[in-house]
Amino acid sequence: MKSSGMKHLVRAGAMAMALCICTGNAQTLSLDSLQKRYVAMKYGMFLHFNMGTFTVEEWATPGQNPNTFNPTSLNCGQWADAAVAGG
């Protein structure tokens, strides 16, 4: 990814994160301000949950039966708790 593309990706992530966690009105903050808040958190988390999770593949093979993606005991709250515990 080109550096300008990465910069926009980081800014978009910063805005999304700030919308979720900031105490002020994120819509009135500049992208630079949102990015600075995001970087100041010094913590990041990426969850990738898809068909490959159920087929033990890094990249899911196209054309698989969609019924294979069948989370029966998924607890996304546990993921959120882990993020909070991590600071």
C-alpha cells in the first residue's frame, strides 16, 4: 500500500476509534486530532473472524458452503473484555 493510502487508512481507523471512545463530539474534531488521540492510546487490536476460522485456512477458499460459517458459541463480549483488560 502506498504511504498516502496507509495514511488515509490510519486516519480512518483513528476516526472510527475516536467515535467509539472519545468523550467529546468526534464529529467536530479534525482528522489530525482524532489520529493523535488514537496514537496516544498506544494500544491496538485487530480481530479477523471469517470462513477461514471454521475451515482452518488463512485465506478461505472461494465457493465453500456458507453453512460452514456457523458460530454456535460465539462470545464477542469476551473479546471486548479482553480488550478492556489489556488497557
